[in-house]
Amino acid sequence: MTPVQTALALLLLPLATALATALFFRRHAAVGRALSLAAAAGIVLLGSRLIFFTENFTVTAEWLILGPLTIKLGFLVDDLTKLMLFVVAFIGFLIHVFSVGYMKGEAHAARFFGCLSLFMFSMIGLTLADDLIMLFIFWELVGLSSFLLINFYYDRPAAVAASKKAFIVNRLGDFGFLLGIILAYWAFGSITLADIAARLDTSPELVATSIALLIFCGAVGKSGQFPLHVWLPDAMEGPTPVSALIHAATMVAAGIFLLCRVGVIMTGDALTVILWTGVVTALFAGVTAFGQRDIKRILAYSTISQLGFMVAAFALGSLVARRHGLDPAVAGVTAGAAAAMFHLTTHAFFKALLFLGAGSVIHASHHEQDIYRLGGLRKKMPVTFATFTLGTLALAGMPLLSGFFSKDTILILAWQHSPVVFGLLLLGALLTALYMTRLWSVAFLGEARSEGAAHAHENPAVMTIPLVLLAVGSIFAGYQWFYPEVLAAVPTVALALQQGDGHLLVVVCGSSAFVLGVVIGLLVYRPGAAGDFLQQRLPVLYQVMAERFYIDALYDWYVAKVQQRFAMLLNFLEQVLLSGLIIRGFAGLVGLLGLGARALHTGSLHAYVYWFLLGLVILWAVVAGLFNLS
């Protein structure tokens, strides 16, 4: 099998599975589950062949010719593609395995696994895309399949509302992405990234910056950056494996992958905007997490915060490299892409672990999700507790675990760029350790605080084995030797960046933030404490955080009060002015003129002669007036 055939088979396998399930086996849960699991295993095998045994290549073929525009379809397999494919394939497979146990007994499990396969098809297509059009097509398919997964429990109003919210909010960002593609074609006459990068110097900087920021809008929507983050916490209404799939390895990571893929066209001004978007998102989501009680919602805001770190990392790597004239690129992986993708990879392991661990807790405690109604799970669920603890420590940035190395890279870049940015991101790291300690302590320590928690028990091996494997990745994914040679470009560049100025200071500060966050968290949110610390001592602040700083309420007010009334005004104007006065009025006027004209047609020859002569007199009078005839 040639590399192109391998890539094509990798892409079409989950699509065929999704279609087969939808057309023939939607009422056969066992068959749908088996097909999806087999497809996930096939993705791992084909993906491994493409990643480990195939040289980088590009292949394109003409698909559609529209005048001067030729749309091509093709595959781009480079180091960035291989790393993203590694994350999607392997973590996606573990989520499939976990889903077998978690979705056991669900009435519509076949539909779930079919949508899961469609999602994998969309993500693989996005990863392999060679130009902006193909990127955008699979980008939208990712949005569609995520809508179907979030809306799996379609009989629940909350799930329906969450899926619609995710779909609409993402369309806002995607509209900017589409405008960026159109502007890129207008400016450069091409939609291929290599062509755009080669012709970038020929366009005004304003045009290039506009293209970069418009494409970034797509990443803002998909990766839940402020202010288009509002859909991501509500996406928790889907089954927990969906949450892991969306938040850890695939959908939200697509925005970061997009930035890294189009990084060659980013200008300095665009990078500055991207940097501060990431910093604001990281801090905002970190603070908001303290007001949440739902275990999945806390992890959702954690994801938003870490995505902010990734976005900031991309901008910082590029800005620092440009400022100092550095070129740490290895095999085409730039400093910005390396810093972002390194944290994306480590985050994929420990965040998938945390979400699946949360799913294990929810499944075992009879769907209890409020951390203040859990407790006492340390002894009842030892495997889940141990793996969840490792995921928590990795996310918090404990030294020698994976999250420490990737976050250390970001902090070093921030130190080299600006002390202000460094201080803000260090605060974000402290908040991460603090709110994760809160979640871990309240949910697992102390005594059970509900019937569900009291009767909790460890889940079967089909659910715990993925947790153990992800825990291994959470420990070692920050080490260069963890990556095979063909995937070594990203960690090589990222770890090289850690040798910059002030490395020791950054390590000390980062480690201190971790220790301080954990210690404060254990003191404030100690086991057995009655209620939430902030809720008891700062109820107003806690309420603001619980209501997510009222941003969702602001959006709801805007839609209900402003947008709806503006739509009513437009409808009124359309009905009264356009349809009433212009269309119906013009039709009525023509009708009246027709009646008048019909009255003149009497059939009398004398009347016709009279009107003819009258017309001649009027015509003569007009001509005489125009030419001054007397």
C-alpha cells in the first residue's frame, strides 16, 4: 500500500463505519459498537504506518475549476501532521475503549458510536488537509459531528440548548475564517498555504494582518477563546466520553493545530492580538473554575484556561524567535508551533485522563456530578483515584510530570518576551494548581456526602485500563525519549526553547506556584469542610464566578432583547415598506394605470381622433417650449 493509499484508507475507514452504522445498524448497538471499535483500531494501525514508516509527502489533485479558481484536494503529511495524527488516533482509540463500558445499556448506543466515527473522519481529514478550502470543509464537518454528539441526549432540553449554542457560537468564528480564506485568495490568487507564504512579502502588511486575524477567528471559536468560550462548558451535556473527545484530543485542539498550520502567514501585529487573547482566556477561565461545582464543568473551564496557554505559547514562540533572530525550527516546526503543540500533546494525555476519570466517578456514583455531593471515593475507587491524582498533578505542573515541561516552555518564552506576560501566566499556573486541588480534595477525600457516593465502586477493566495507559502518558509525555524519532521535531524545539535566559528562575517560580497552589488548596478545601470556602466568606464574588461573570447572561440578553427586537424591526420594515409600499404599492399603481388606460379604449373612432389631435397639440407645445419657437 502506497503512502497516498494509506492516507486515503485512513480517511475513509471511519466514514464507511459511520455510514454503515447509520444506514444498516442504527438499531443494533452491539454491531455499531463493534464496527466503531474496529475502525478506531484500524485508525491506529493505518495511522502508525503513516506516522512511523512513511516519509513526509504532499499530493494534490484538481477537484473543481471555477473560472480562475482551481480547488484542489490533497494530503499534506509533515511533522506537524504526524504529531496531531498521533494524538487523534491513539487517544481517540482509548476513548472508544472507555466508551464501550460507559455506554453499556444506552438505548441509542449505535447512534453514539456512529457519530463518534464521523467525528474521527472529520478530525483526520482536517489533520491531513493541504489547503485552506479542504481545511475549512473538514473544519465544518468537525462542528457538525460535535453538534450530533453533544445533542446525543436529545430528549433533554439542556442538551438541545447546549448543542445549538455550540453550533451557533462556532459559526461566528467560522464566518471570520471563511472571510480570511476569501481575502487570501483575493490578495494572493491562491488558497494553498505554501503559495500564500511565498507571496506574503508582495502584499501590504494590513492585508496580511487582516487575513491572519480573520483566520484566527476560527480558532477563537473552536478552541473556546474569550469571548467565544461560552459554548464549551455547556458541551458537558453530552456523554462523558464526548467531553473527553472534544476537550482533550480533538475538537478544541483543532484551533491550535490551525494556528500552527497557518503560522507562516502570521504578522507581528496579529501575533500580539493572539498573545493577549490567550493570556486573558487563561486567567478568566482559571478564576471562573472556582465558582463551579459540577466536576465536568470545572474540567471544562480548565480546558479553556489551558487552551489560552497554548494560544499564548504559539504567539510567544513566534514573537521571541523574531525578536532575537532565532531559528530553532526542526524539520519545518517553528518555535511558536513547537511550544503550542508540545503543551497540546501533554494536555491531551492528562486531560483525557481527567475527563475519563470524571466519567468513571459519574458512572460509579449513579450519575452524581456535584463535587460537594461526592467524597470518600479514595478507598472505593482506588484505580480511578490513583490515575486521577496523577492527571491532577500533571495538569497542575508538578515537577518531572509531563505538564511541568510543556508549561515550563511557555513560561520561559513569556519571561523572554515580557515580565508582565510572565507574571500573568505564572498567576494562571497558580490558579490551575489551586482549583484542581479543590476538585481533587472535595471529590475524593473525606466521607461520602450522598447515596451515590456511598455506594460507588470501581468500574470494570474496560474503563480502568484506558485510565492507566493515559496515566503513563501523563507522566512521560514531557520527556523527549517518549517520542519516536519521527515525532521528535516538536519536543526537540520545545526543549531547546527551555534553555533560554532565566531558565533556572522560571523553573523555581513555576515549581513554587505548583507547591503554593496545592498547599493553599489543601488548607482551604480540606476534607470534611462544610460548604465551599469562597461561598461562605465571599458570597458575592462566589456568585459572580458561579454565574460565569454573567457573560452567558449578557449573550442571552443580547439575543433576546437586542437581536430579536432588531429582527422584529427588520420584519416590520420588510412587511410594511418592501412588501407593502413598494411591491404591493407599485402593483396597485400599475393596476390603477391599467384601469385608466382601459377607460380610454372605448372603441369609438371619433374619440381616438380626438385624443390623437390633443396629443399632437401637447407635443407641439413641448417642442416649441424647448426650441423657443413662436
